[in-house]
Amino acid sequence: MQPVISVRGLTKTYASGHQALKGIDLDIGRGEILALLGPNGAGKTTLIGAICGIVRPTSGTATVDGHDIVRDYRAARSRIGLVPQELTTDAFETVWATVKFSRGLFGRPPDPAYLEKVLRALSLWDKRDSRIMALSGGMKRRVLIAKALAHEPEILFLDEPTAGVDVELRHDMWNIVRGLRERGTTIILTTHYIEEAEEMADRIGVIHRGELVLVEEKAALMRKLGSKRLTLQLQAPLAAIPEALAGYPLSLSEDGAELVYTFETQGAETTGIADLLRRLDEAGIDFKDLHSSQSSLEEIFVGLLRERA
């Protein structure tokens, strides 16, 4: 399938000499949700800016639906909706005038019914005649989202869309994302709420120091890089892990009541659990319950960055 966004060899070096992007290659399929994760200053916003035509790359190319973002800016940009981090709106305009202007800016014919639908979905309909300067920070964030959706873009970029906003807005935002996904909109988001990426994304991209460390399907990433844990609740607390079990990747809870065994499933012929349980029996250690769990996306992300530090 032809990707809707294709990035090749993209670099960005600022006048200060700081290299924000280092040879980024990335393809994004039509209708997928890609989450970009990375610490502050990693290059996430610069990459979004380059694809949206806001930041001019030093070298490399970016195409949107086959249109080069530099040579054919208007055609490429018309397919994109962008929700930036910063609250940048005309404070003296009303909500309705702002979204109406955003739609017309991209050459779309008037469609009051569609704009009403967007404002209602974002709980902004009752505020449509209010000046933006009179709105709260959370409401201003909703206006940014409405502006981005006003011209019915095929691709939506969400740059930290729920950072510092209330729980209600986060809930509304992700309901809208789900609806857009069902209609086939391609969505690229950056977020510090890794649980959001874990729930919503099809693929995860990790950026670190201007490099795209990896891009993988979420499920494959968690299978490949995640580890599993077997937690045993002991009948009697232990003061320390017995010498006979020293060769196993075990940890003991502070109160000595739980023994945690960490094991990898990727590429391993066996988990080692059966052997561990036999050794526990030989050592006279009884347990009353056990359960397994898998690494979260956040743990995988932190581990990846630690490896590259």
C-alpha cells in the first residue's frame, strides 16, 4: 500500500548548530494511528513541523499524499490538520468565526452543519459566540482542535494535545480520535501520557536525540522488548533469597512476602518456570498464590532510553 506520508533522509540543523533531526526515514499508512514518544527536546515537534511545512528541513524530503511539502506546499498542507502544543488563537475573534475562517482558509465551501457537529463534539457549541480571550485554557485547547478539524483533513497531527488539560477534555479528545479513526483519518500524535499511546496507537515510534530509534507495531514491540513477571505470594516471609536460588532473576519484596521472577518470552525455548518451581519445592519454600504480568509500554520506553543514554 502506498504510504500517505513518506519521509526520507530528513535532517534539521538550526543556526545555533543544534541538529534536531538526524536522517529520519518514516512511512505512515493511510488510516493508521502512529504515536511518537520521546523525552523533551528529542525532536518530536520538529519532525511534525517539517512534515507540516512549518519547519524547513536542512536536507531530505517529506511527501503528503504524494505531494512534496516544500515544492507543492498548498496541496500537501490542505490535507493536514494540526493541533500544536502552544495556544495560538486570535483572542478577539469568536469561536464560530475562528473555525469558519479556518475552513475557508483551506478553500473548503461553507458547511455550518459540519462545523456545528465539530463544536458539539468538543463541548464548544454553547461557547460559539464567545470571544476566545474569555475562555479558559481548556476551552482554548478545544478551539485549537476544532480549528484543525474545520477543513475535514485526511491527516491529523496532535502535538501533546492533552498536556495540562482537564480529564473531561482528555475524554472528549480521545472519543473524537476514535471517531476519526473509524472514518479512515490518519492520526499522528505525540504524548507524554504513555497509557494513551498504549491504548490508541497501531504503531509506536521512539525518537531520541533527533534519531528515530524504532518504529514498530505496538503488539510486536511489546512482545519483542517486553518481559514477563511471575509473582509468587509466599506462605511465610523470607528474610533474603536463598543461596540455592541465586542463579535465577528473582527479586524479593520489601516485606519478604512476594518473590518476583522476571523472564523473557522472545526467542526463549523455555520460560524456566517449571525448573524454578521445582527448586522452590526442594528449598521448602511454599507459596499460596501466583500471577503473571507483562511489561507496560512505559517500562519498555524507559528501558530503551536507558540503553541509549
